[in-house]
Amino acid sequence: MQVKCALCEKICQLDDQSVIAKRLKNRPIHTYLCDSCNKRISERTRARWATGNFALHLPLNGNKKTSRS
């Protein structure tokens, strides 16, 4: 399966039986990041987290979306 990285637009080859490939097939809204982009983002996130200024904003009620009735 060929996939394109959402950040650098590099085309990568995935095994059809891998977990990532199955996730992308079943839920196409998920985005793929190549190994180099994933590593770069995770390193920067860990560095920001280590500073103590990193705030993770989660919904208060535990739901991802709020309904407007």
C-alpha cells in the first residue's frame, strides 16, 4: 500500500497487513506521518513537555464533540 506523509508529502510503501495500513483503510480520515516526521514531532513535543510550559487541553466532560441543540 502506498501512502503519502501529511507533512513532507513523501510517498512511502506500507505492508498491507500492518496495523497502520489497516487503520488507514478502515478510517481514511487518519493521517500518515513518515518515520522522520514522526520522530521530529515527538522529539519537539517531549522537549516542550520537559520545560513545564506544555498544557494538554482536554474536554471537560470527556466527549470529543459538544452538541449544540
